[in-house]
Amino acid sequence: MLTKKIEKILNEQIIKEGYSSNLYLSMASWADKEGYAGIAQWLFAQAEEERTHMMKFINFINERGGHAIIPAFDVPPSSFPGIKELFNEVLAHEQYITGSINDIVALTIEEKDFATNNWVQWFVTEQVEEEASVQIVIDKLNMLGDKNMYMFDRDIMGLRGTSEE
């Protein structure tokens, strides 16, 4: 059984994961419109992964006797200044999500909710992978400068290093 504090923070994470999915969908749509089909494909895959994360939280809350609340989501930005800036924003957002997951872990320890703590460890590992995956993309973009974007766009899916279960 979830405590009210744990149920509340997990429901807050549903909002964050859902927003993440919508943010990456918006980024994918922009990239697609700008002619970056490969980058759009990478972002569409990220969006689906974030939706899966949201569903994991919904299912866990309900399985543990809580009530998962399905929220409305804020509208994400619809345009971006460029590819490098977009991926820097992705990294900053993933770091924000990592902080949020860490807050959940801290609360599970405080509340002595070891079942939720054990369950949320998957997300701790996932966030390490998420940040590393985006950092690889940023590192490649920094090496390229403003050249060879065609090759980068074509090959970006090979840079995805996350493992979704």
C-alpha cells in the first residue's frame, strides 16, 4: 500500500513523463518539418519511450492500491533555434527528470517504502542511460560543427543507447 506522500510524488512523475513525451513529439515534428527525418525518428522513439515510462508509473500506482491521476499536460514549445540547441534542451530536460527520480528515491527511503524504492531503481538506471545517450549525440554534433548534417541525420538512430524493457 502506498502512503499518501508516495502516491502524490508518483502522480507528479506521471505529469513529468507525459510532458516529456509531448516535448519530444513536438521536437520530432519540428525536426521533420525542417527536413531532419533521422533526428525526427530519434525523437519520435524517445517520445514513445517516455510514454512507456508514464504508463509504468500509472500501472505501479494502481497496482499498489493508489489512484493514478491522468493529468492535462502543458503545451511544449513548437519551434527550436537549431539542432544543437534542441539536443542541449533534451539533455537539460533529462537532467531535470533525473533530479525528480532522485527525489522519489529519497522520499521512499524517508517513508521506509522499500518496495517502491526497489521498483524505482529501474528508473535510476534508465536516467543514467538517457543522459549518456543524449550526451553522445551532443558530442557528435560538437565534433561536426555545422558540417555533414546530412550524414549525422542519416546515422543518428545508430547513436541510440537506451535499453527499454
